[in-house]
Amino acid sequence: MLTIYFSGTGNTKYIAQLFSKKMNAECLSIEDDTHFFDEIKKHDVITLCYPIYGSRVPRIMREFAIKHMSALAGKKIIIFVTQLFFSGDGARVFTDMFEEDAITVIYAEHFNMPNNICNSVFRKPSEKRIQKYLSKAEAKMERACHDIKNGVIKKRGFNRFSQIIGNIQGVPWQGNSKKNGLGASQRSIEYKAMNDVRIDDSCTSCNVCVEICPMRNLENNAGEIIQKGNCTVCYRCVNHCPDKAITVMMTHKKPRWQYKGVGD
């Protein structure tokens, strides 16, 4: 069994590593310098973990899946997604990139995790609140591992009602997940967000954002941080900028706090 994950600010990394430890599985980030075709082919079961953005698979994870589609074909797939509240069919939409029966999903689960949108209306999660999220996630993971070991098939979010709920957020975010696949509608929030990183005058060009961006979307051009139109809205730069100088997407309110992952 192999676990592959993308994590913007640490929540999904926590879930991926928790599962891998319990199941004695190898665990890799899609940002690792690894030949993933070879790694995927070595294993019969692939666990894919990602955060939900607007009830959709993040573009960076879609790009990874499509790039490695031939290696994933024929595999048994477990899908774990992280979310703040409720994403409808956040796990199911991963399958929209594949032809019917190309992959076999044997388990899918959604995990509620602490909020990392640090310039939203939500307050910074307290340590007590974070621990409550983690306790519930660990209990759910314990049940999931027990099910998987015993051959129980469970697919959270794969029913019609969940798909309807997911589309309420998902269509404005990306558009039709089946039709668009890798891309997004030009009228969607995701498409507009690709080129909507803003850096204010408090930036000191420390290059932290340049170094940590998973999309290589930011660069230092003669002392000025500029974007290259490739933002995946992971919020990593917003949460790690020491000057709180960066905002992304359609929400450009300066962060009042920052979330740097579980334990920080």
C-alpha cells in the first residue's frame, strides 16, 4: 500500500501520515522528488489524500492524477479528503477525471480539520478546538483502518444527494468536474484565482513565499515578488509570510492570524 498526498498547510499531511503509520504504508507527498510512475506500479492499493477547495479536487492534485493516470489505472484506490465543514462529494469528484471502471475505489472518507483560511470571517482556531478536531479525526481514522483491514467497502460522498450538495460550491469554483477534468471554466473562481495573488507594500522580499509555493508561482524579480498566473489557492504563502503581506483568490483582506499546521 502506498499513500500519496498533497497538503497546503499541514492538515492533509497529518491525515496521510496518521493513516500510513497505522497501516504500515509508505507515505509520499506529490512535492517529493520521486519517480511516481515506478512507485505507483509497485503497489496494488494507492491511498490518495488531498484538501477540498470549493468541493473540488485542488488543481495541483488534478494535474498530478492526470499525469499519472496510466499508472493509476487498474489500481484499488482509497481516498481521504480534509475539509472545514461539509464538502458533499469531495472524495467522489476525484473519479471524474477517469474513465468508468479505470480505477476501483474501495474506501473514501472525509475528515474535518482546523480552518486555515486566515483572512476569512472565522477566528483563529484555539488549541482546544484544534485538539478536538484531531481527536475526532483520529477516532474516524481508527474506524477507517479497521474497516479496510476487514474488507469493508465504504464510500463517503458517492451518493446522488452528496453530489448535488457538492455542486452548489463546486460548479462556481471549477465548473463541471467531469467535463473540465484538469482545467476549469473561465468563469469559475478557480480560474480567476490563478492570477489573483496580491502582495502589498509591507513585503520585504524575504523569499519565503518563493521557496514554499508548490506551484512555483512566485519569483523574486529584482527585489519584487511577482506572480506567474499559476496559483492553486493552497494558502501556504498567506499563512507563512512573516510580513502578512500576501493574499490570494477573491479574499484580499489582510490576515489577522496565520495557521502553520497541526502543532504550530
